[in-house]
Amino acid sequence: MHSCLADKGTVRVLRLIPVLLLALSAVAGPIPADEARRWTRWLLPHPKEVRLDGKVVLPAADVAVRLRPGAGDVEREAASGLQSVLRGASNARFEILIGVQQPGWEPGAVAPELRQRLAALPNRGQAYAIQPVGETRLILTALEPDGVAYAARTLHQLLEPTLDQPAVAIPLATVVDWPDFDERGLWNFPDAAAWVPWMAGLKLNYGKMATTRLRPVERGGSNGVIIETDLYARAKRMAFRYVPYIVHVNFLHDTGLFRAYPELAGRGDEALAGRYFAHKRGNQHRAPFAAHPEFQRIVTEWLEDLAAQGVDEVSCWLSERPAQDQRPETTAVGQFVLEGRAFVNAWREVRRRHPDFRIRLFLSTVTTERDYRVLAEAPPEVKIERACATALERVTRLPRDLFRYPLLDQDAAEGRWIASYDVPVGANARVDTPEYMVPQTSAHRIRDYVRQLLERKYSGAYGMLAWANRARETYGFSTAALAEYSWNVGGRATRDFALAWATRERYRDPEAFADWSEIIGPVAFDVYDSEFPIAYSWGRYIEMVRKRQRPYLGEGPFRYYSSREDFDAKLAACDRALPLARRLGAPVFAQETAVVRSYVRLARAIYEVAEQLATDSMETLESQARMRERLAELEAAGKENATAIRTWRTELGPESWDQTSGDSSVFRALDAIRGTETTVFEIKDFVEGRYFY
């Protein structure tokens, strides 16, 4: 991505020796501290422990990759990635040895103390070590195959700067590394065939198989699931968990379930789960009668079919929103409890034939209704996933809010495997309402949330993507930040991460990008973590003005503005960031700066209107004149915001701005614009129609 922005004359991070010195024999030597620091910018995520004591420079043909005898699929895949760029002859001068430590293959440099240390690390199955042996060999090893895959990726990143040179520079690196979270990844992403390898290259290891499709249900027939078996197998070789799923069971009408079995439809309007604001129209998603034996049979057949296709784990989704069948059998226990039972019972049945088969339960998204009982009934080996819970979990606190859910947090602290999908890789503060498409480049916000998940002892940290159009352009930085901090949350600073990302993306001025990111990131954090986007899409600002409610700085839509001066300070920060963005050769960053700035200006204008209306009787012509000025500023701020969003979205590629185009990136951008326009119009109309003489 962004390779068109690279300036070949300035991307010279590791041109280690003049071409005249590149002979067929290896050139070894120490690494100055400054050079080692530049070299580690190519690592993403940054390892827990890494030391570069020296380097060897020689033609790639003189480097051989040797795999341990009897290596498995994951190890062979790891080796092949290095072999594709290092195709050494049998008499190569430098060797890279790769493999899981096993009796009969224990390279001499790997001491028993190191093996014991790897065994004691968190997430030991993904821990790895890289060890040099003199100046002629590197050993990449781990206790389990996934760790070997990560060792190979670390080395591949270190090789990247000179792979296009006459000679390759190989670091004599000592690395001991492990991830903070067992699983790290995304709930949704486009073009999985391209994204899975890209994500795996960043040491992300989880993704929902969005193409999972339940076969149409026919009465009396058997039931099955269609999955991407080839990509599933390929992902496993890359140490990536590409997990199929059973969709939220209140969506099963799409399979024809209720036409085939009307008796399985949830009874009464209380069984309707409704839809999200962003969905706008369509089916109201009826929950099923989950206690019915026929429902149990169908769920069991789905899981059995997946297990028979070689799948070792499935995510099972309970109803997405509050809903309940009104039959006595359901109301006596609870909808979500019965759905959880159906999945757990089906899993137990499938395990009779497939002992290693596992499931995870995805809890209802926007309610905690009877979570306690679902958790209590689920065996400890059943994993738990949760999403769209930030509004339920938020605890106001200075300087930043906390996210806590005592029930899940306690279970996680006691060792239950729990994952959250709520890492804010997008601008929306609440991923259950992803109605707006606007830019966010804030590693600060991502690191803050991931750190809190780690403190809460969660095992999985995921983000959500809400659209496919130009997703790498809009989500590339955020996805990399998730990779960085879900692996090593206590590692490098946000500026150092941004510098590494820009280096790997081959921007012509990585330092300028890092400076820009360090300015705009905290401002974007403040803007998008202040009841965004619901303050606009759900009319929160309009309601405040109509009630003549005094705006309280530090809460709600003004969460991260503690004084009037904070508005000006954030605007000034954006003004400092804009010249840096313009140096990057990528217009989207200057345009993103304009979008963030426009939201600050808009919030300030709304605050001034609401404050005056709440504290002024509006009975004098002087006070009305002041209000006219404030409404004029509000209108100007709204126009600036709409223009900034439209300009940014247009830069991503020409698309029809017709909301019926089917491009969600267009109508979500339109929603953002219309949210602002509606807010401005309704506030102006209310004030002008009531309080001006």
C-alpha cells in the first residue's frame, strides 16, 4: 500500500555498505546503535525483547533456509516465506535453521534455560526465540508451530529493507518474544484471500469467515454449511484462525428456517429483535423458539457438518439484540439461556465423533440480560465473545474513561477465555452503530482500549470494519496499531509506532508522518470518544438545545472539553498538524486533519449556542444579536464539516453519491454529512423561530 508515494532517493534506511564492497563472500560487522534503531523500525509489531549485535551482508543466493526433519505444515509455510526470497545453494555460507524444538532437533545454541523460559511465558504456544550462532547461522525456534511462524515473520521484516539490493543484510539478532493476547484480529474485512495473508504478516491471528453460509433449510432435510475450505486450510498454515460462524440466531429467517418450520418462529412481537440505526430498513429479525428439539437437531447438524469439513472451532452467535419468544418454556428461563444451551448441547454431541472440536459463544451485543446464567451453564472450555458493549461498560473517569463489566471481568480474571470485538479501529465510539464513515488515525485510542482489555485479563482483542471500499486506505493504520498493541501493549510509544508504520509503508518522510500522527491522534481520540456519532445521528445536540439544557463540559458530547479554552487548543493542534500532513504526499491525511478540525469547530459552535440559550433569557436585542452571530458560526462550522467529509471520501475513489448505489462507504459518509446538516438546521430553526424578534 502507498508504494506509489515512495521516494527511492530517500528510502535508504538500510543501504548498509557501498555496492563496491558487495562480493560473493560474506561481510560481517557490528551495528552502530543508531543503525540498529532504524533497522527495528521495520518490525511491526515490536518484539518484547530484541537485540541486534551484528550483521552479515552477502548475496541472497548464499543464504540457505534449513527446516527441521519432520516439520509440520505451519513450519513448512514459515520456511517457504523465507525461501521465496532467500534461495541459497547447498553449500551456502549462511544458514537459517527453522523448527519446533523436539528431541533429535535441538540446535546447540538453544540452551535448556531458554526452553524453560519459553515454557513459562504467557501464550507460550506463540512464543519464539531467534538466536545467532557465530556469524554463519541463525536459529528460529519455538515450543509450538505458531511460534515458529512468528519467528520467521520477524526475520522476514528485518530482511525487507535490502531484499531489492545486490546483497541482503542479515541481522545477528537475539529475540525472545510472545504476544499479550491469545487472539488478535478483525471481525470483518474485505477480500479475505488478500487480507488473511496481510494480517498474518502483522502477527494478527484471528478473523471471522464472513463468507460462511448456511444452506437453505428444507423441512425434513439435512442441514449443512458452506465455507471457504481452501482458505481455511491456508490460514491454518499461516498460524491464522479463520473461524466460521453460525450467524445470530435471530437472523435465521434468511435461511428459510421459519418457512420450513413455522413452529420454530419466536412467538409474539417481543420475539422481534429490531434492527440497528445503520441498517435503516428491512426485517425485524425474529428470535427462534430455541427450546424446541427440532431447533436443537438443526444446530447440531450445522456443527457436525463443519467438523466433518475439517473445522476445529466455530463461533456460535446468540440473538443480536434483546428479544424473547413468548412461550412459557422460554419465559421461564430466558431466550439467551436457551440459545446458549442449544449450542452447548450440540457441541457436546459433535464432540462424541470429533473430540478436538471447539465452540465459542458470541453473547448478545447490546444487552447483558442473563449473561450470568449463560456463563454459568457454559463449560469452562467454551470461549466467550462480546461486542458492541462500550456504552454498557463505560465508566466516566479522568483523564480517560474506564471500560468495565464486572461479570465478564471476574470470569476473565479467574481464567475463562473471553474476547472483545470493541477495539476502536474505526472512528465510531460505539461499534454497534457504525453509521458514519469518517477518518481516524489514532494509535493513542487503540492502545488505551487494548491496555484496558489486558488489565481485565481478556484473551482476545478484535476490531470491527463496517465497509469494504478502500478498506486498507481507511483502516490500514488502525489495523497495524491493533497488531502492535495487542501483541506488545507496553512496548514502543505511539510516535515510534507511527514512525515504524510509515517506514514500512515507504512514505517519503516517515518522521513527518510520525509528528503528524502524534498531534492528530489525541485530538481524534477526544473527538470520536465523545458520544460520536450518536450525538449527531440520534439528535442529542438538538435535544439539548430544545430543552434549553445547559451543556456540561466534561460529559456527554463535550466529554473531553474541560473548558472553553480546550476547543481552541484542539483547533490549534489541528492547525499545527496540517502543514505536516501536506508534506506526506498523500492528500488523505491533510483531508483527515480537516475533518477532525471541523468536528472540533462544530462542537464549539454548538456549545456556545446551547450555553447562551440555557443562561440568557433572550429578551434583549443585544442578546439576540449575540445569538445571531453564534448561529452564523454554527452554520459555517456545519458547512466546513460537510465539505471536509465529502472531500476526504472523494479522495478514496470516484463513486456515485447516490444513496442507492449500494456502496456503504458512500452512504455512511452521506449519513455523517446529513447528521451534521440536520443538527445545524434543527438548532437554527428552533432558536430563530422562538427567540428572535
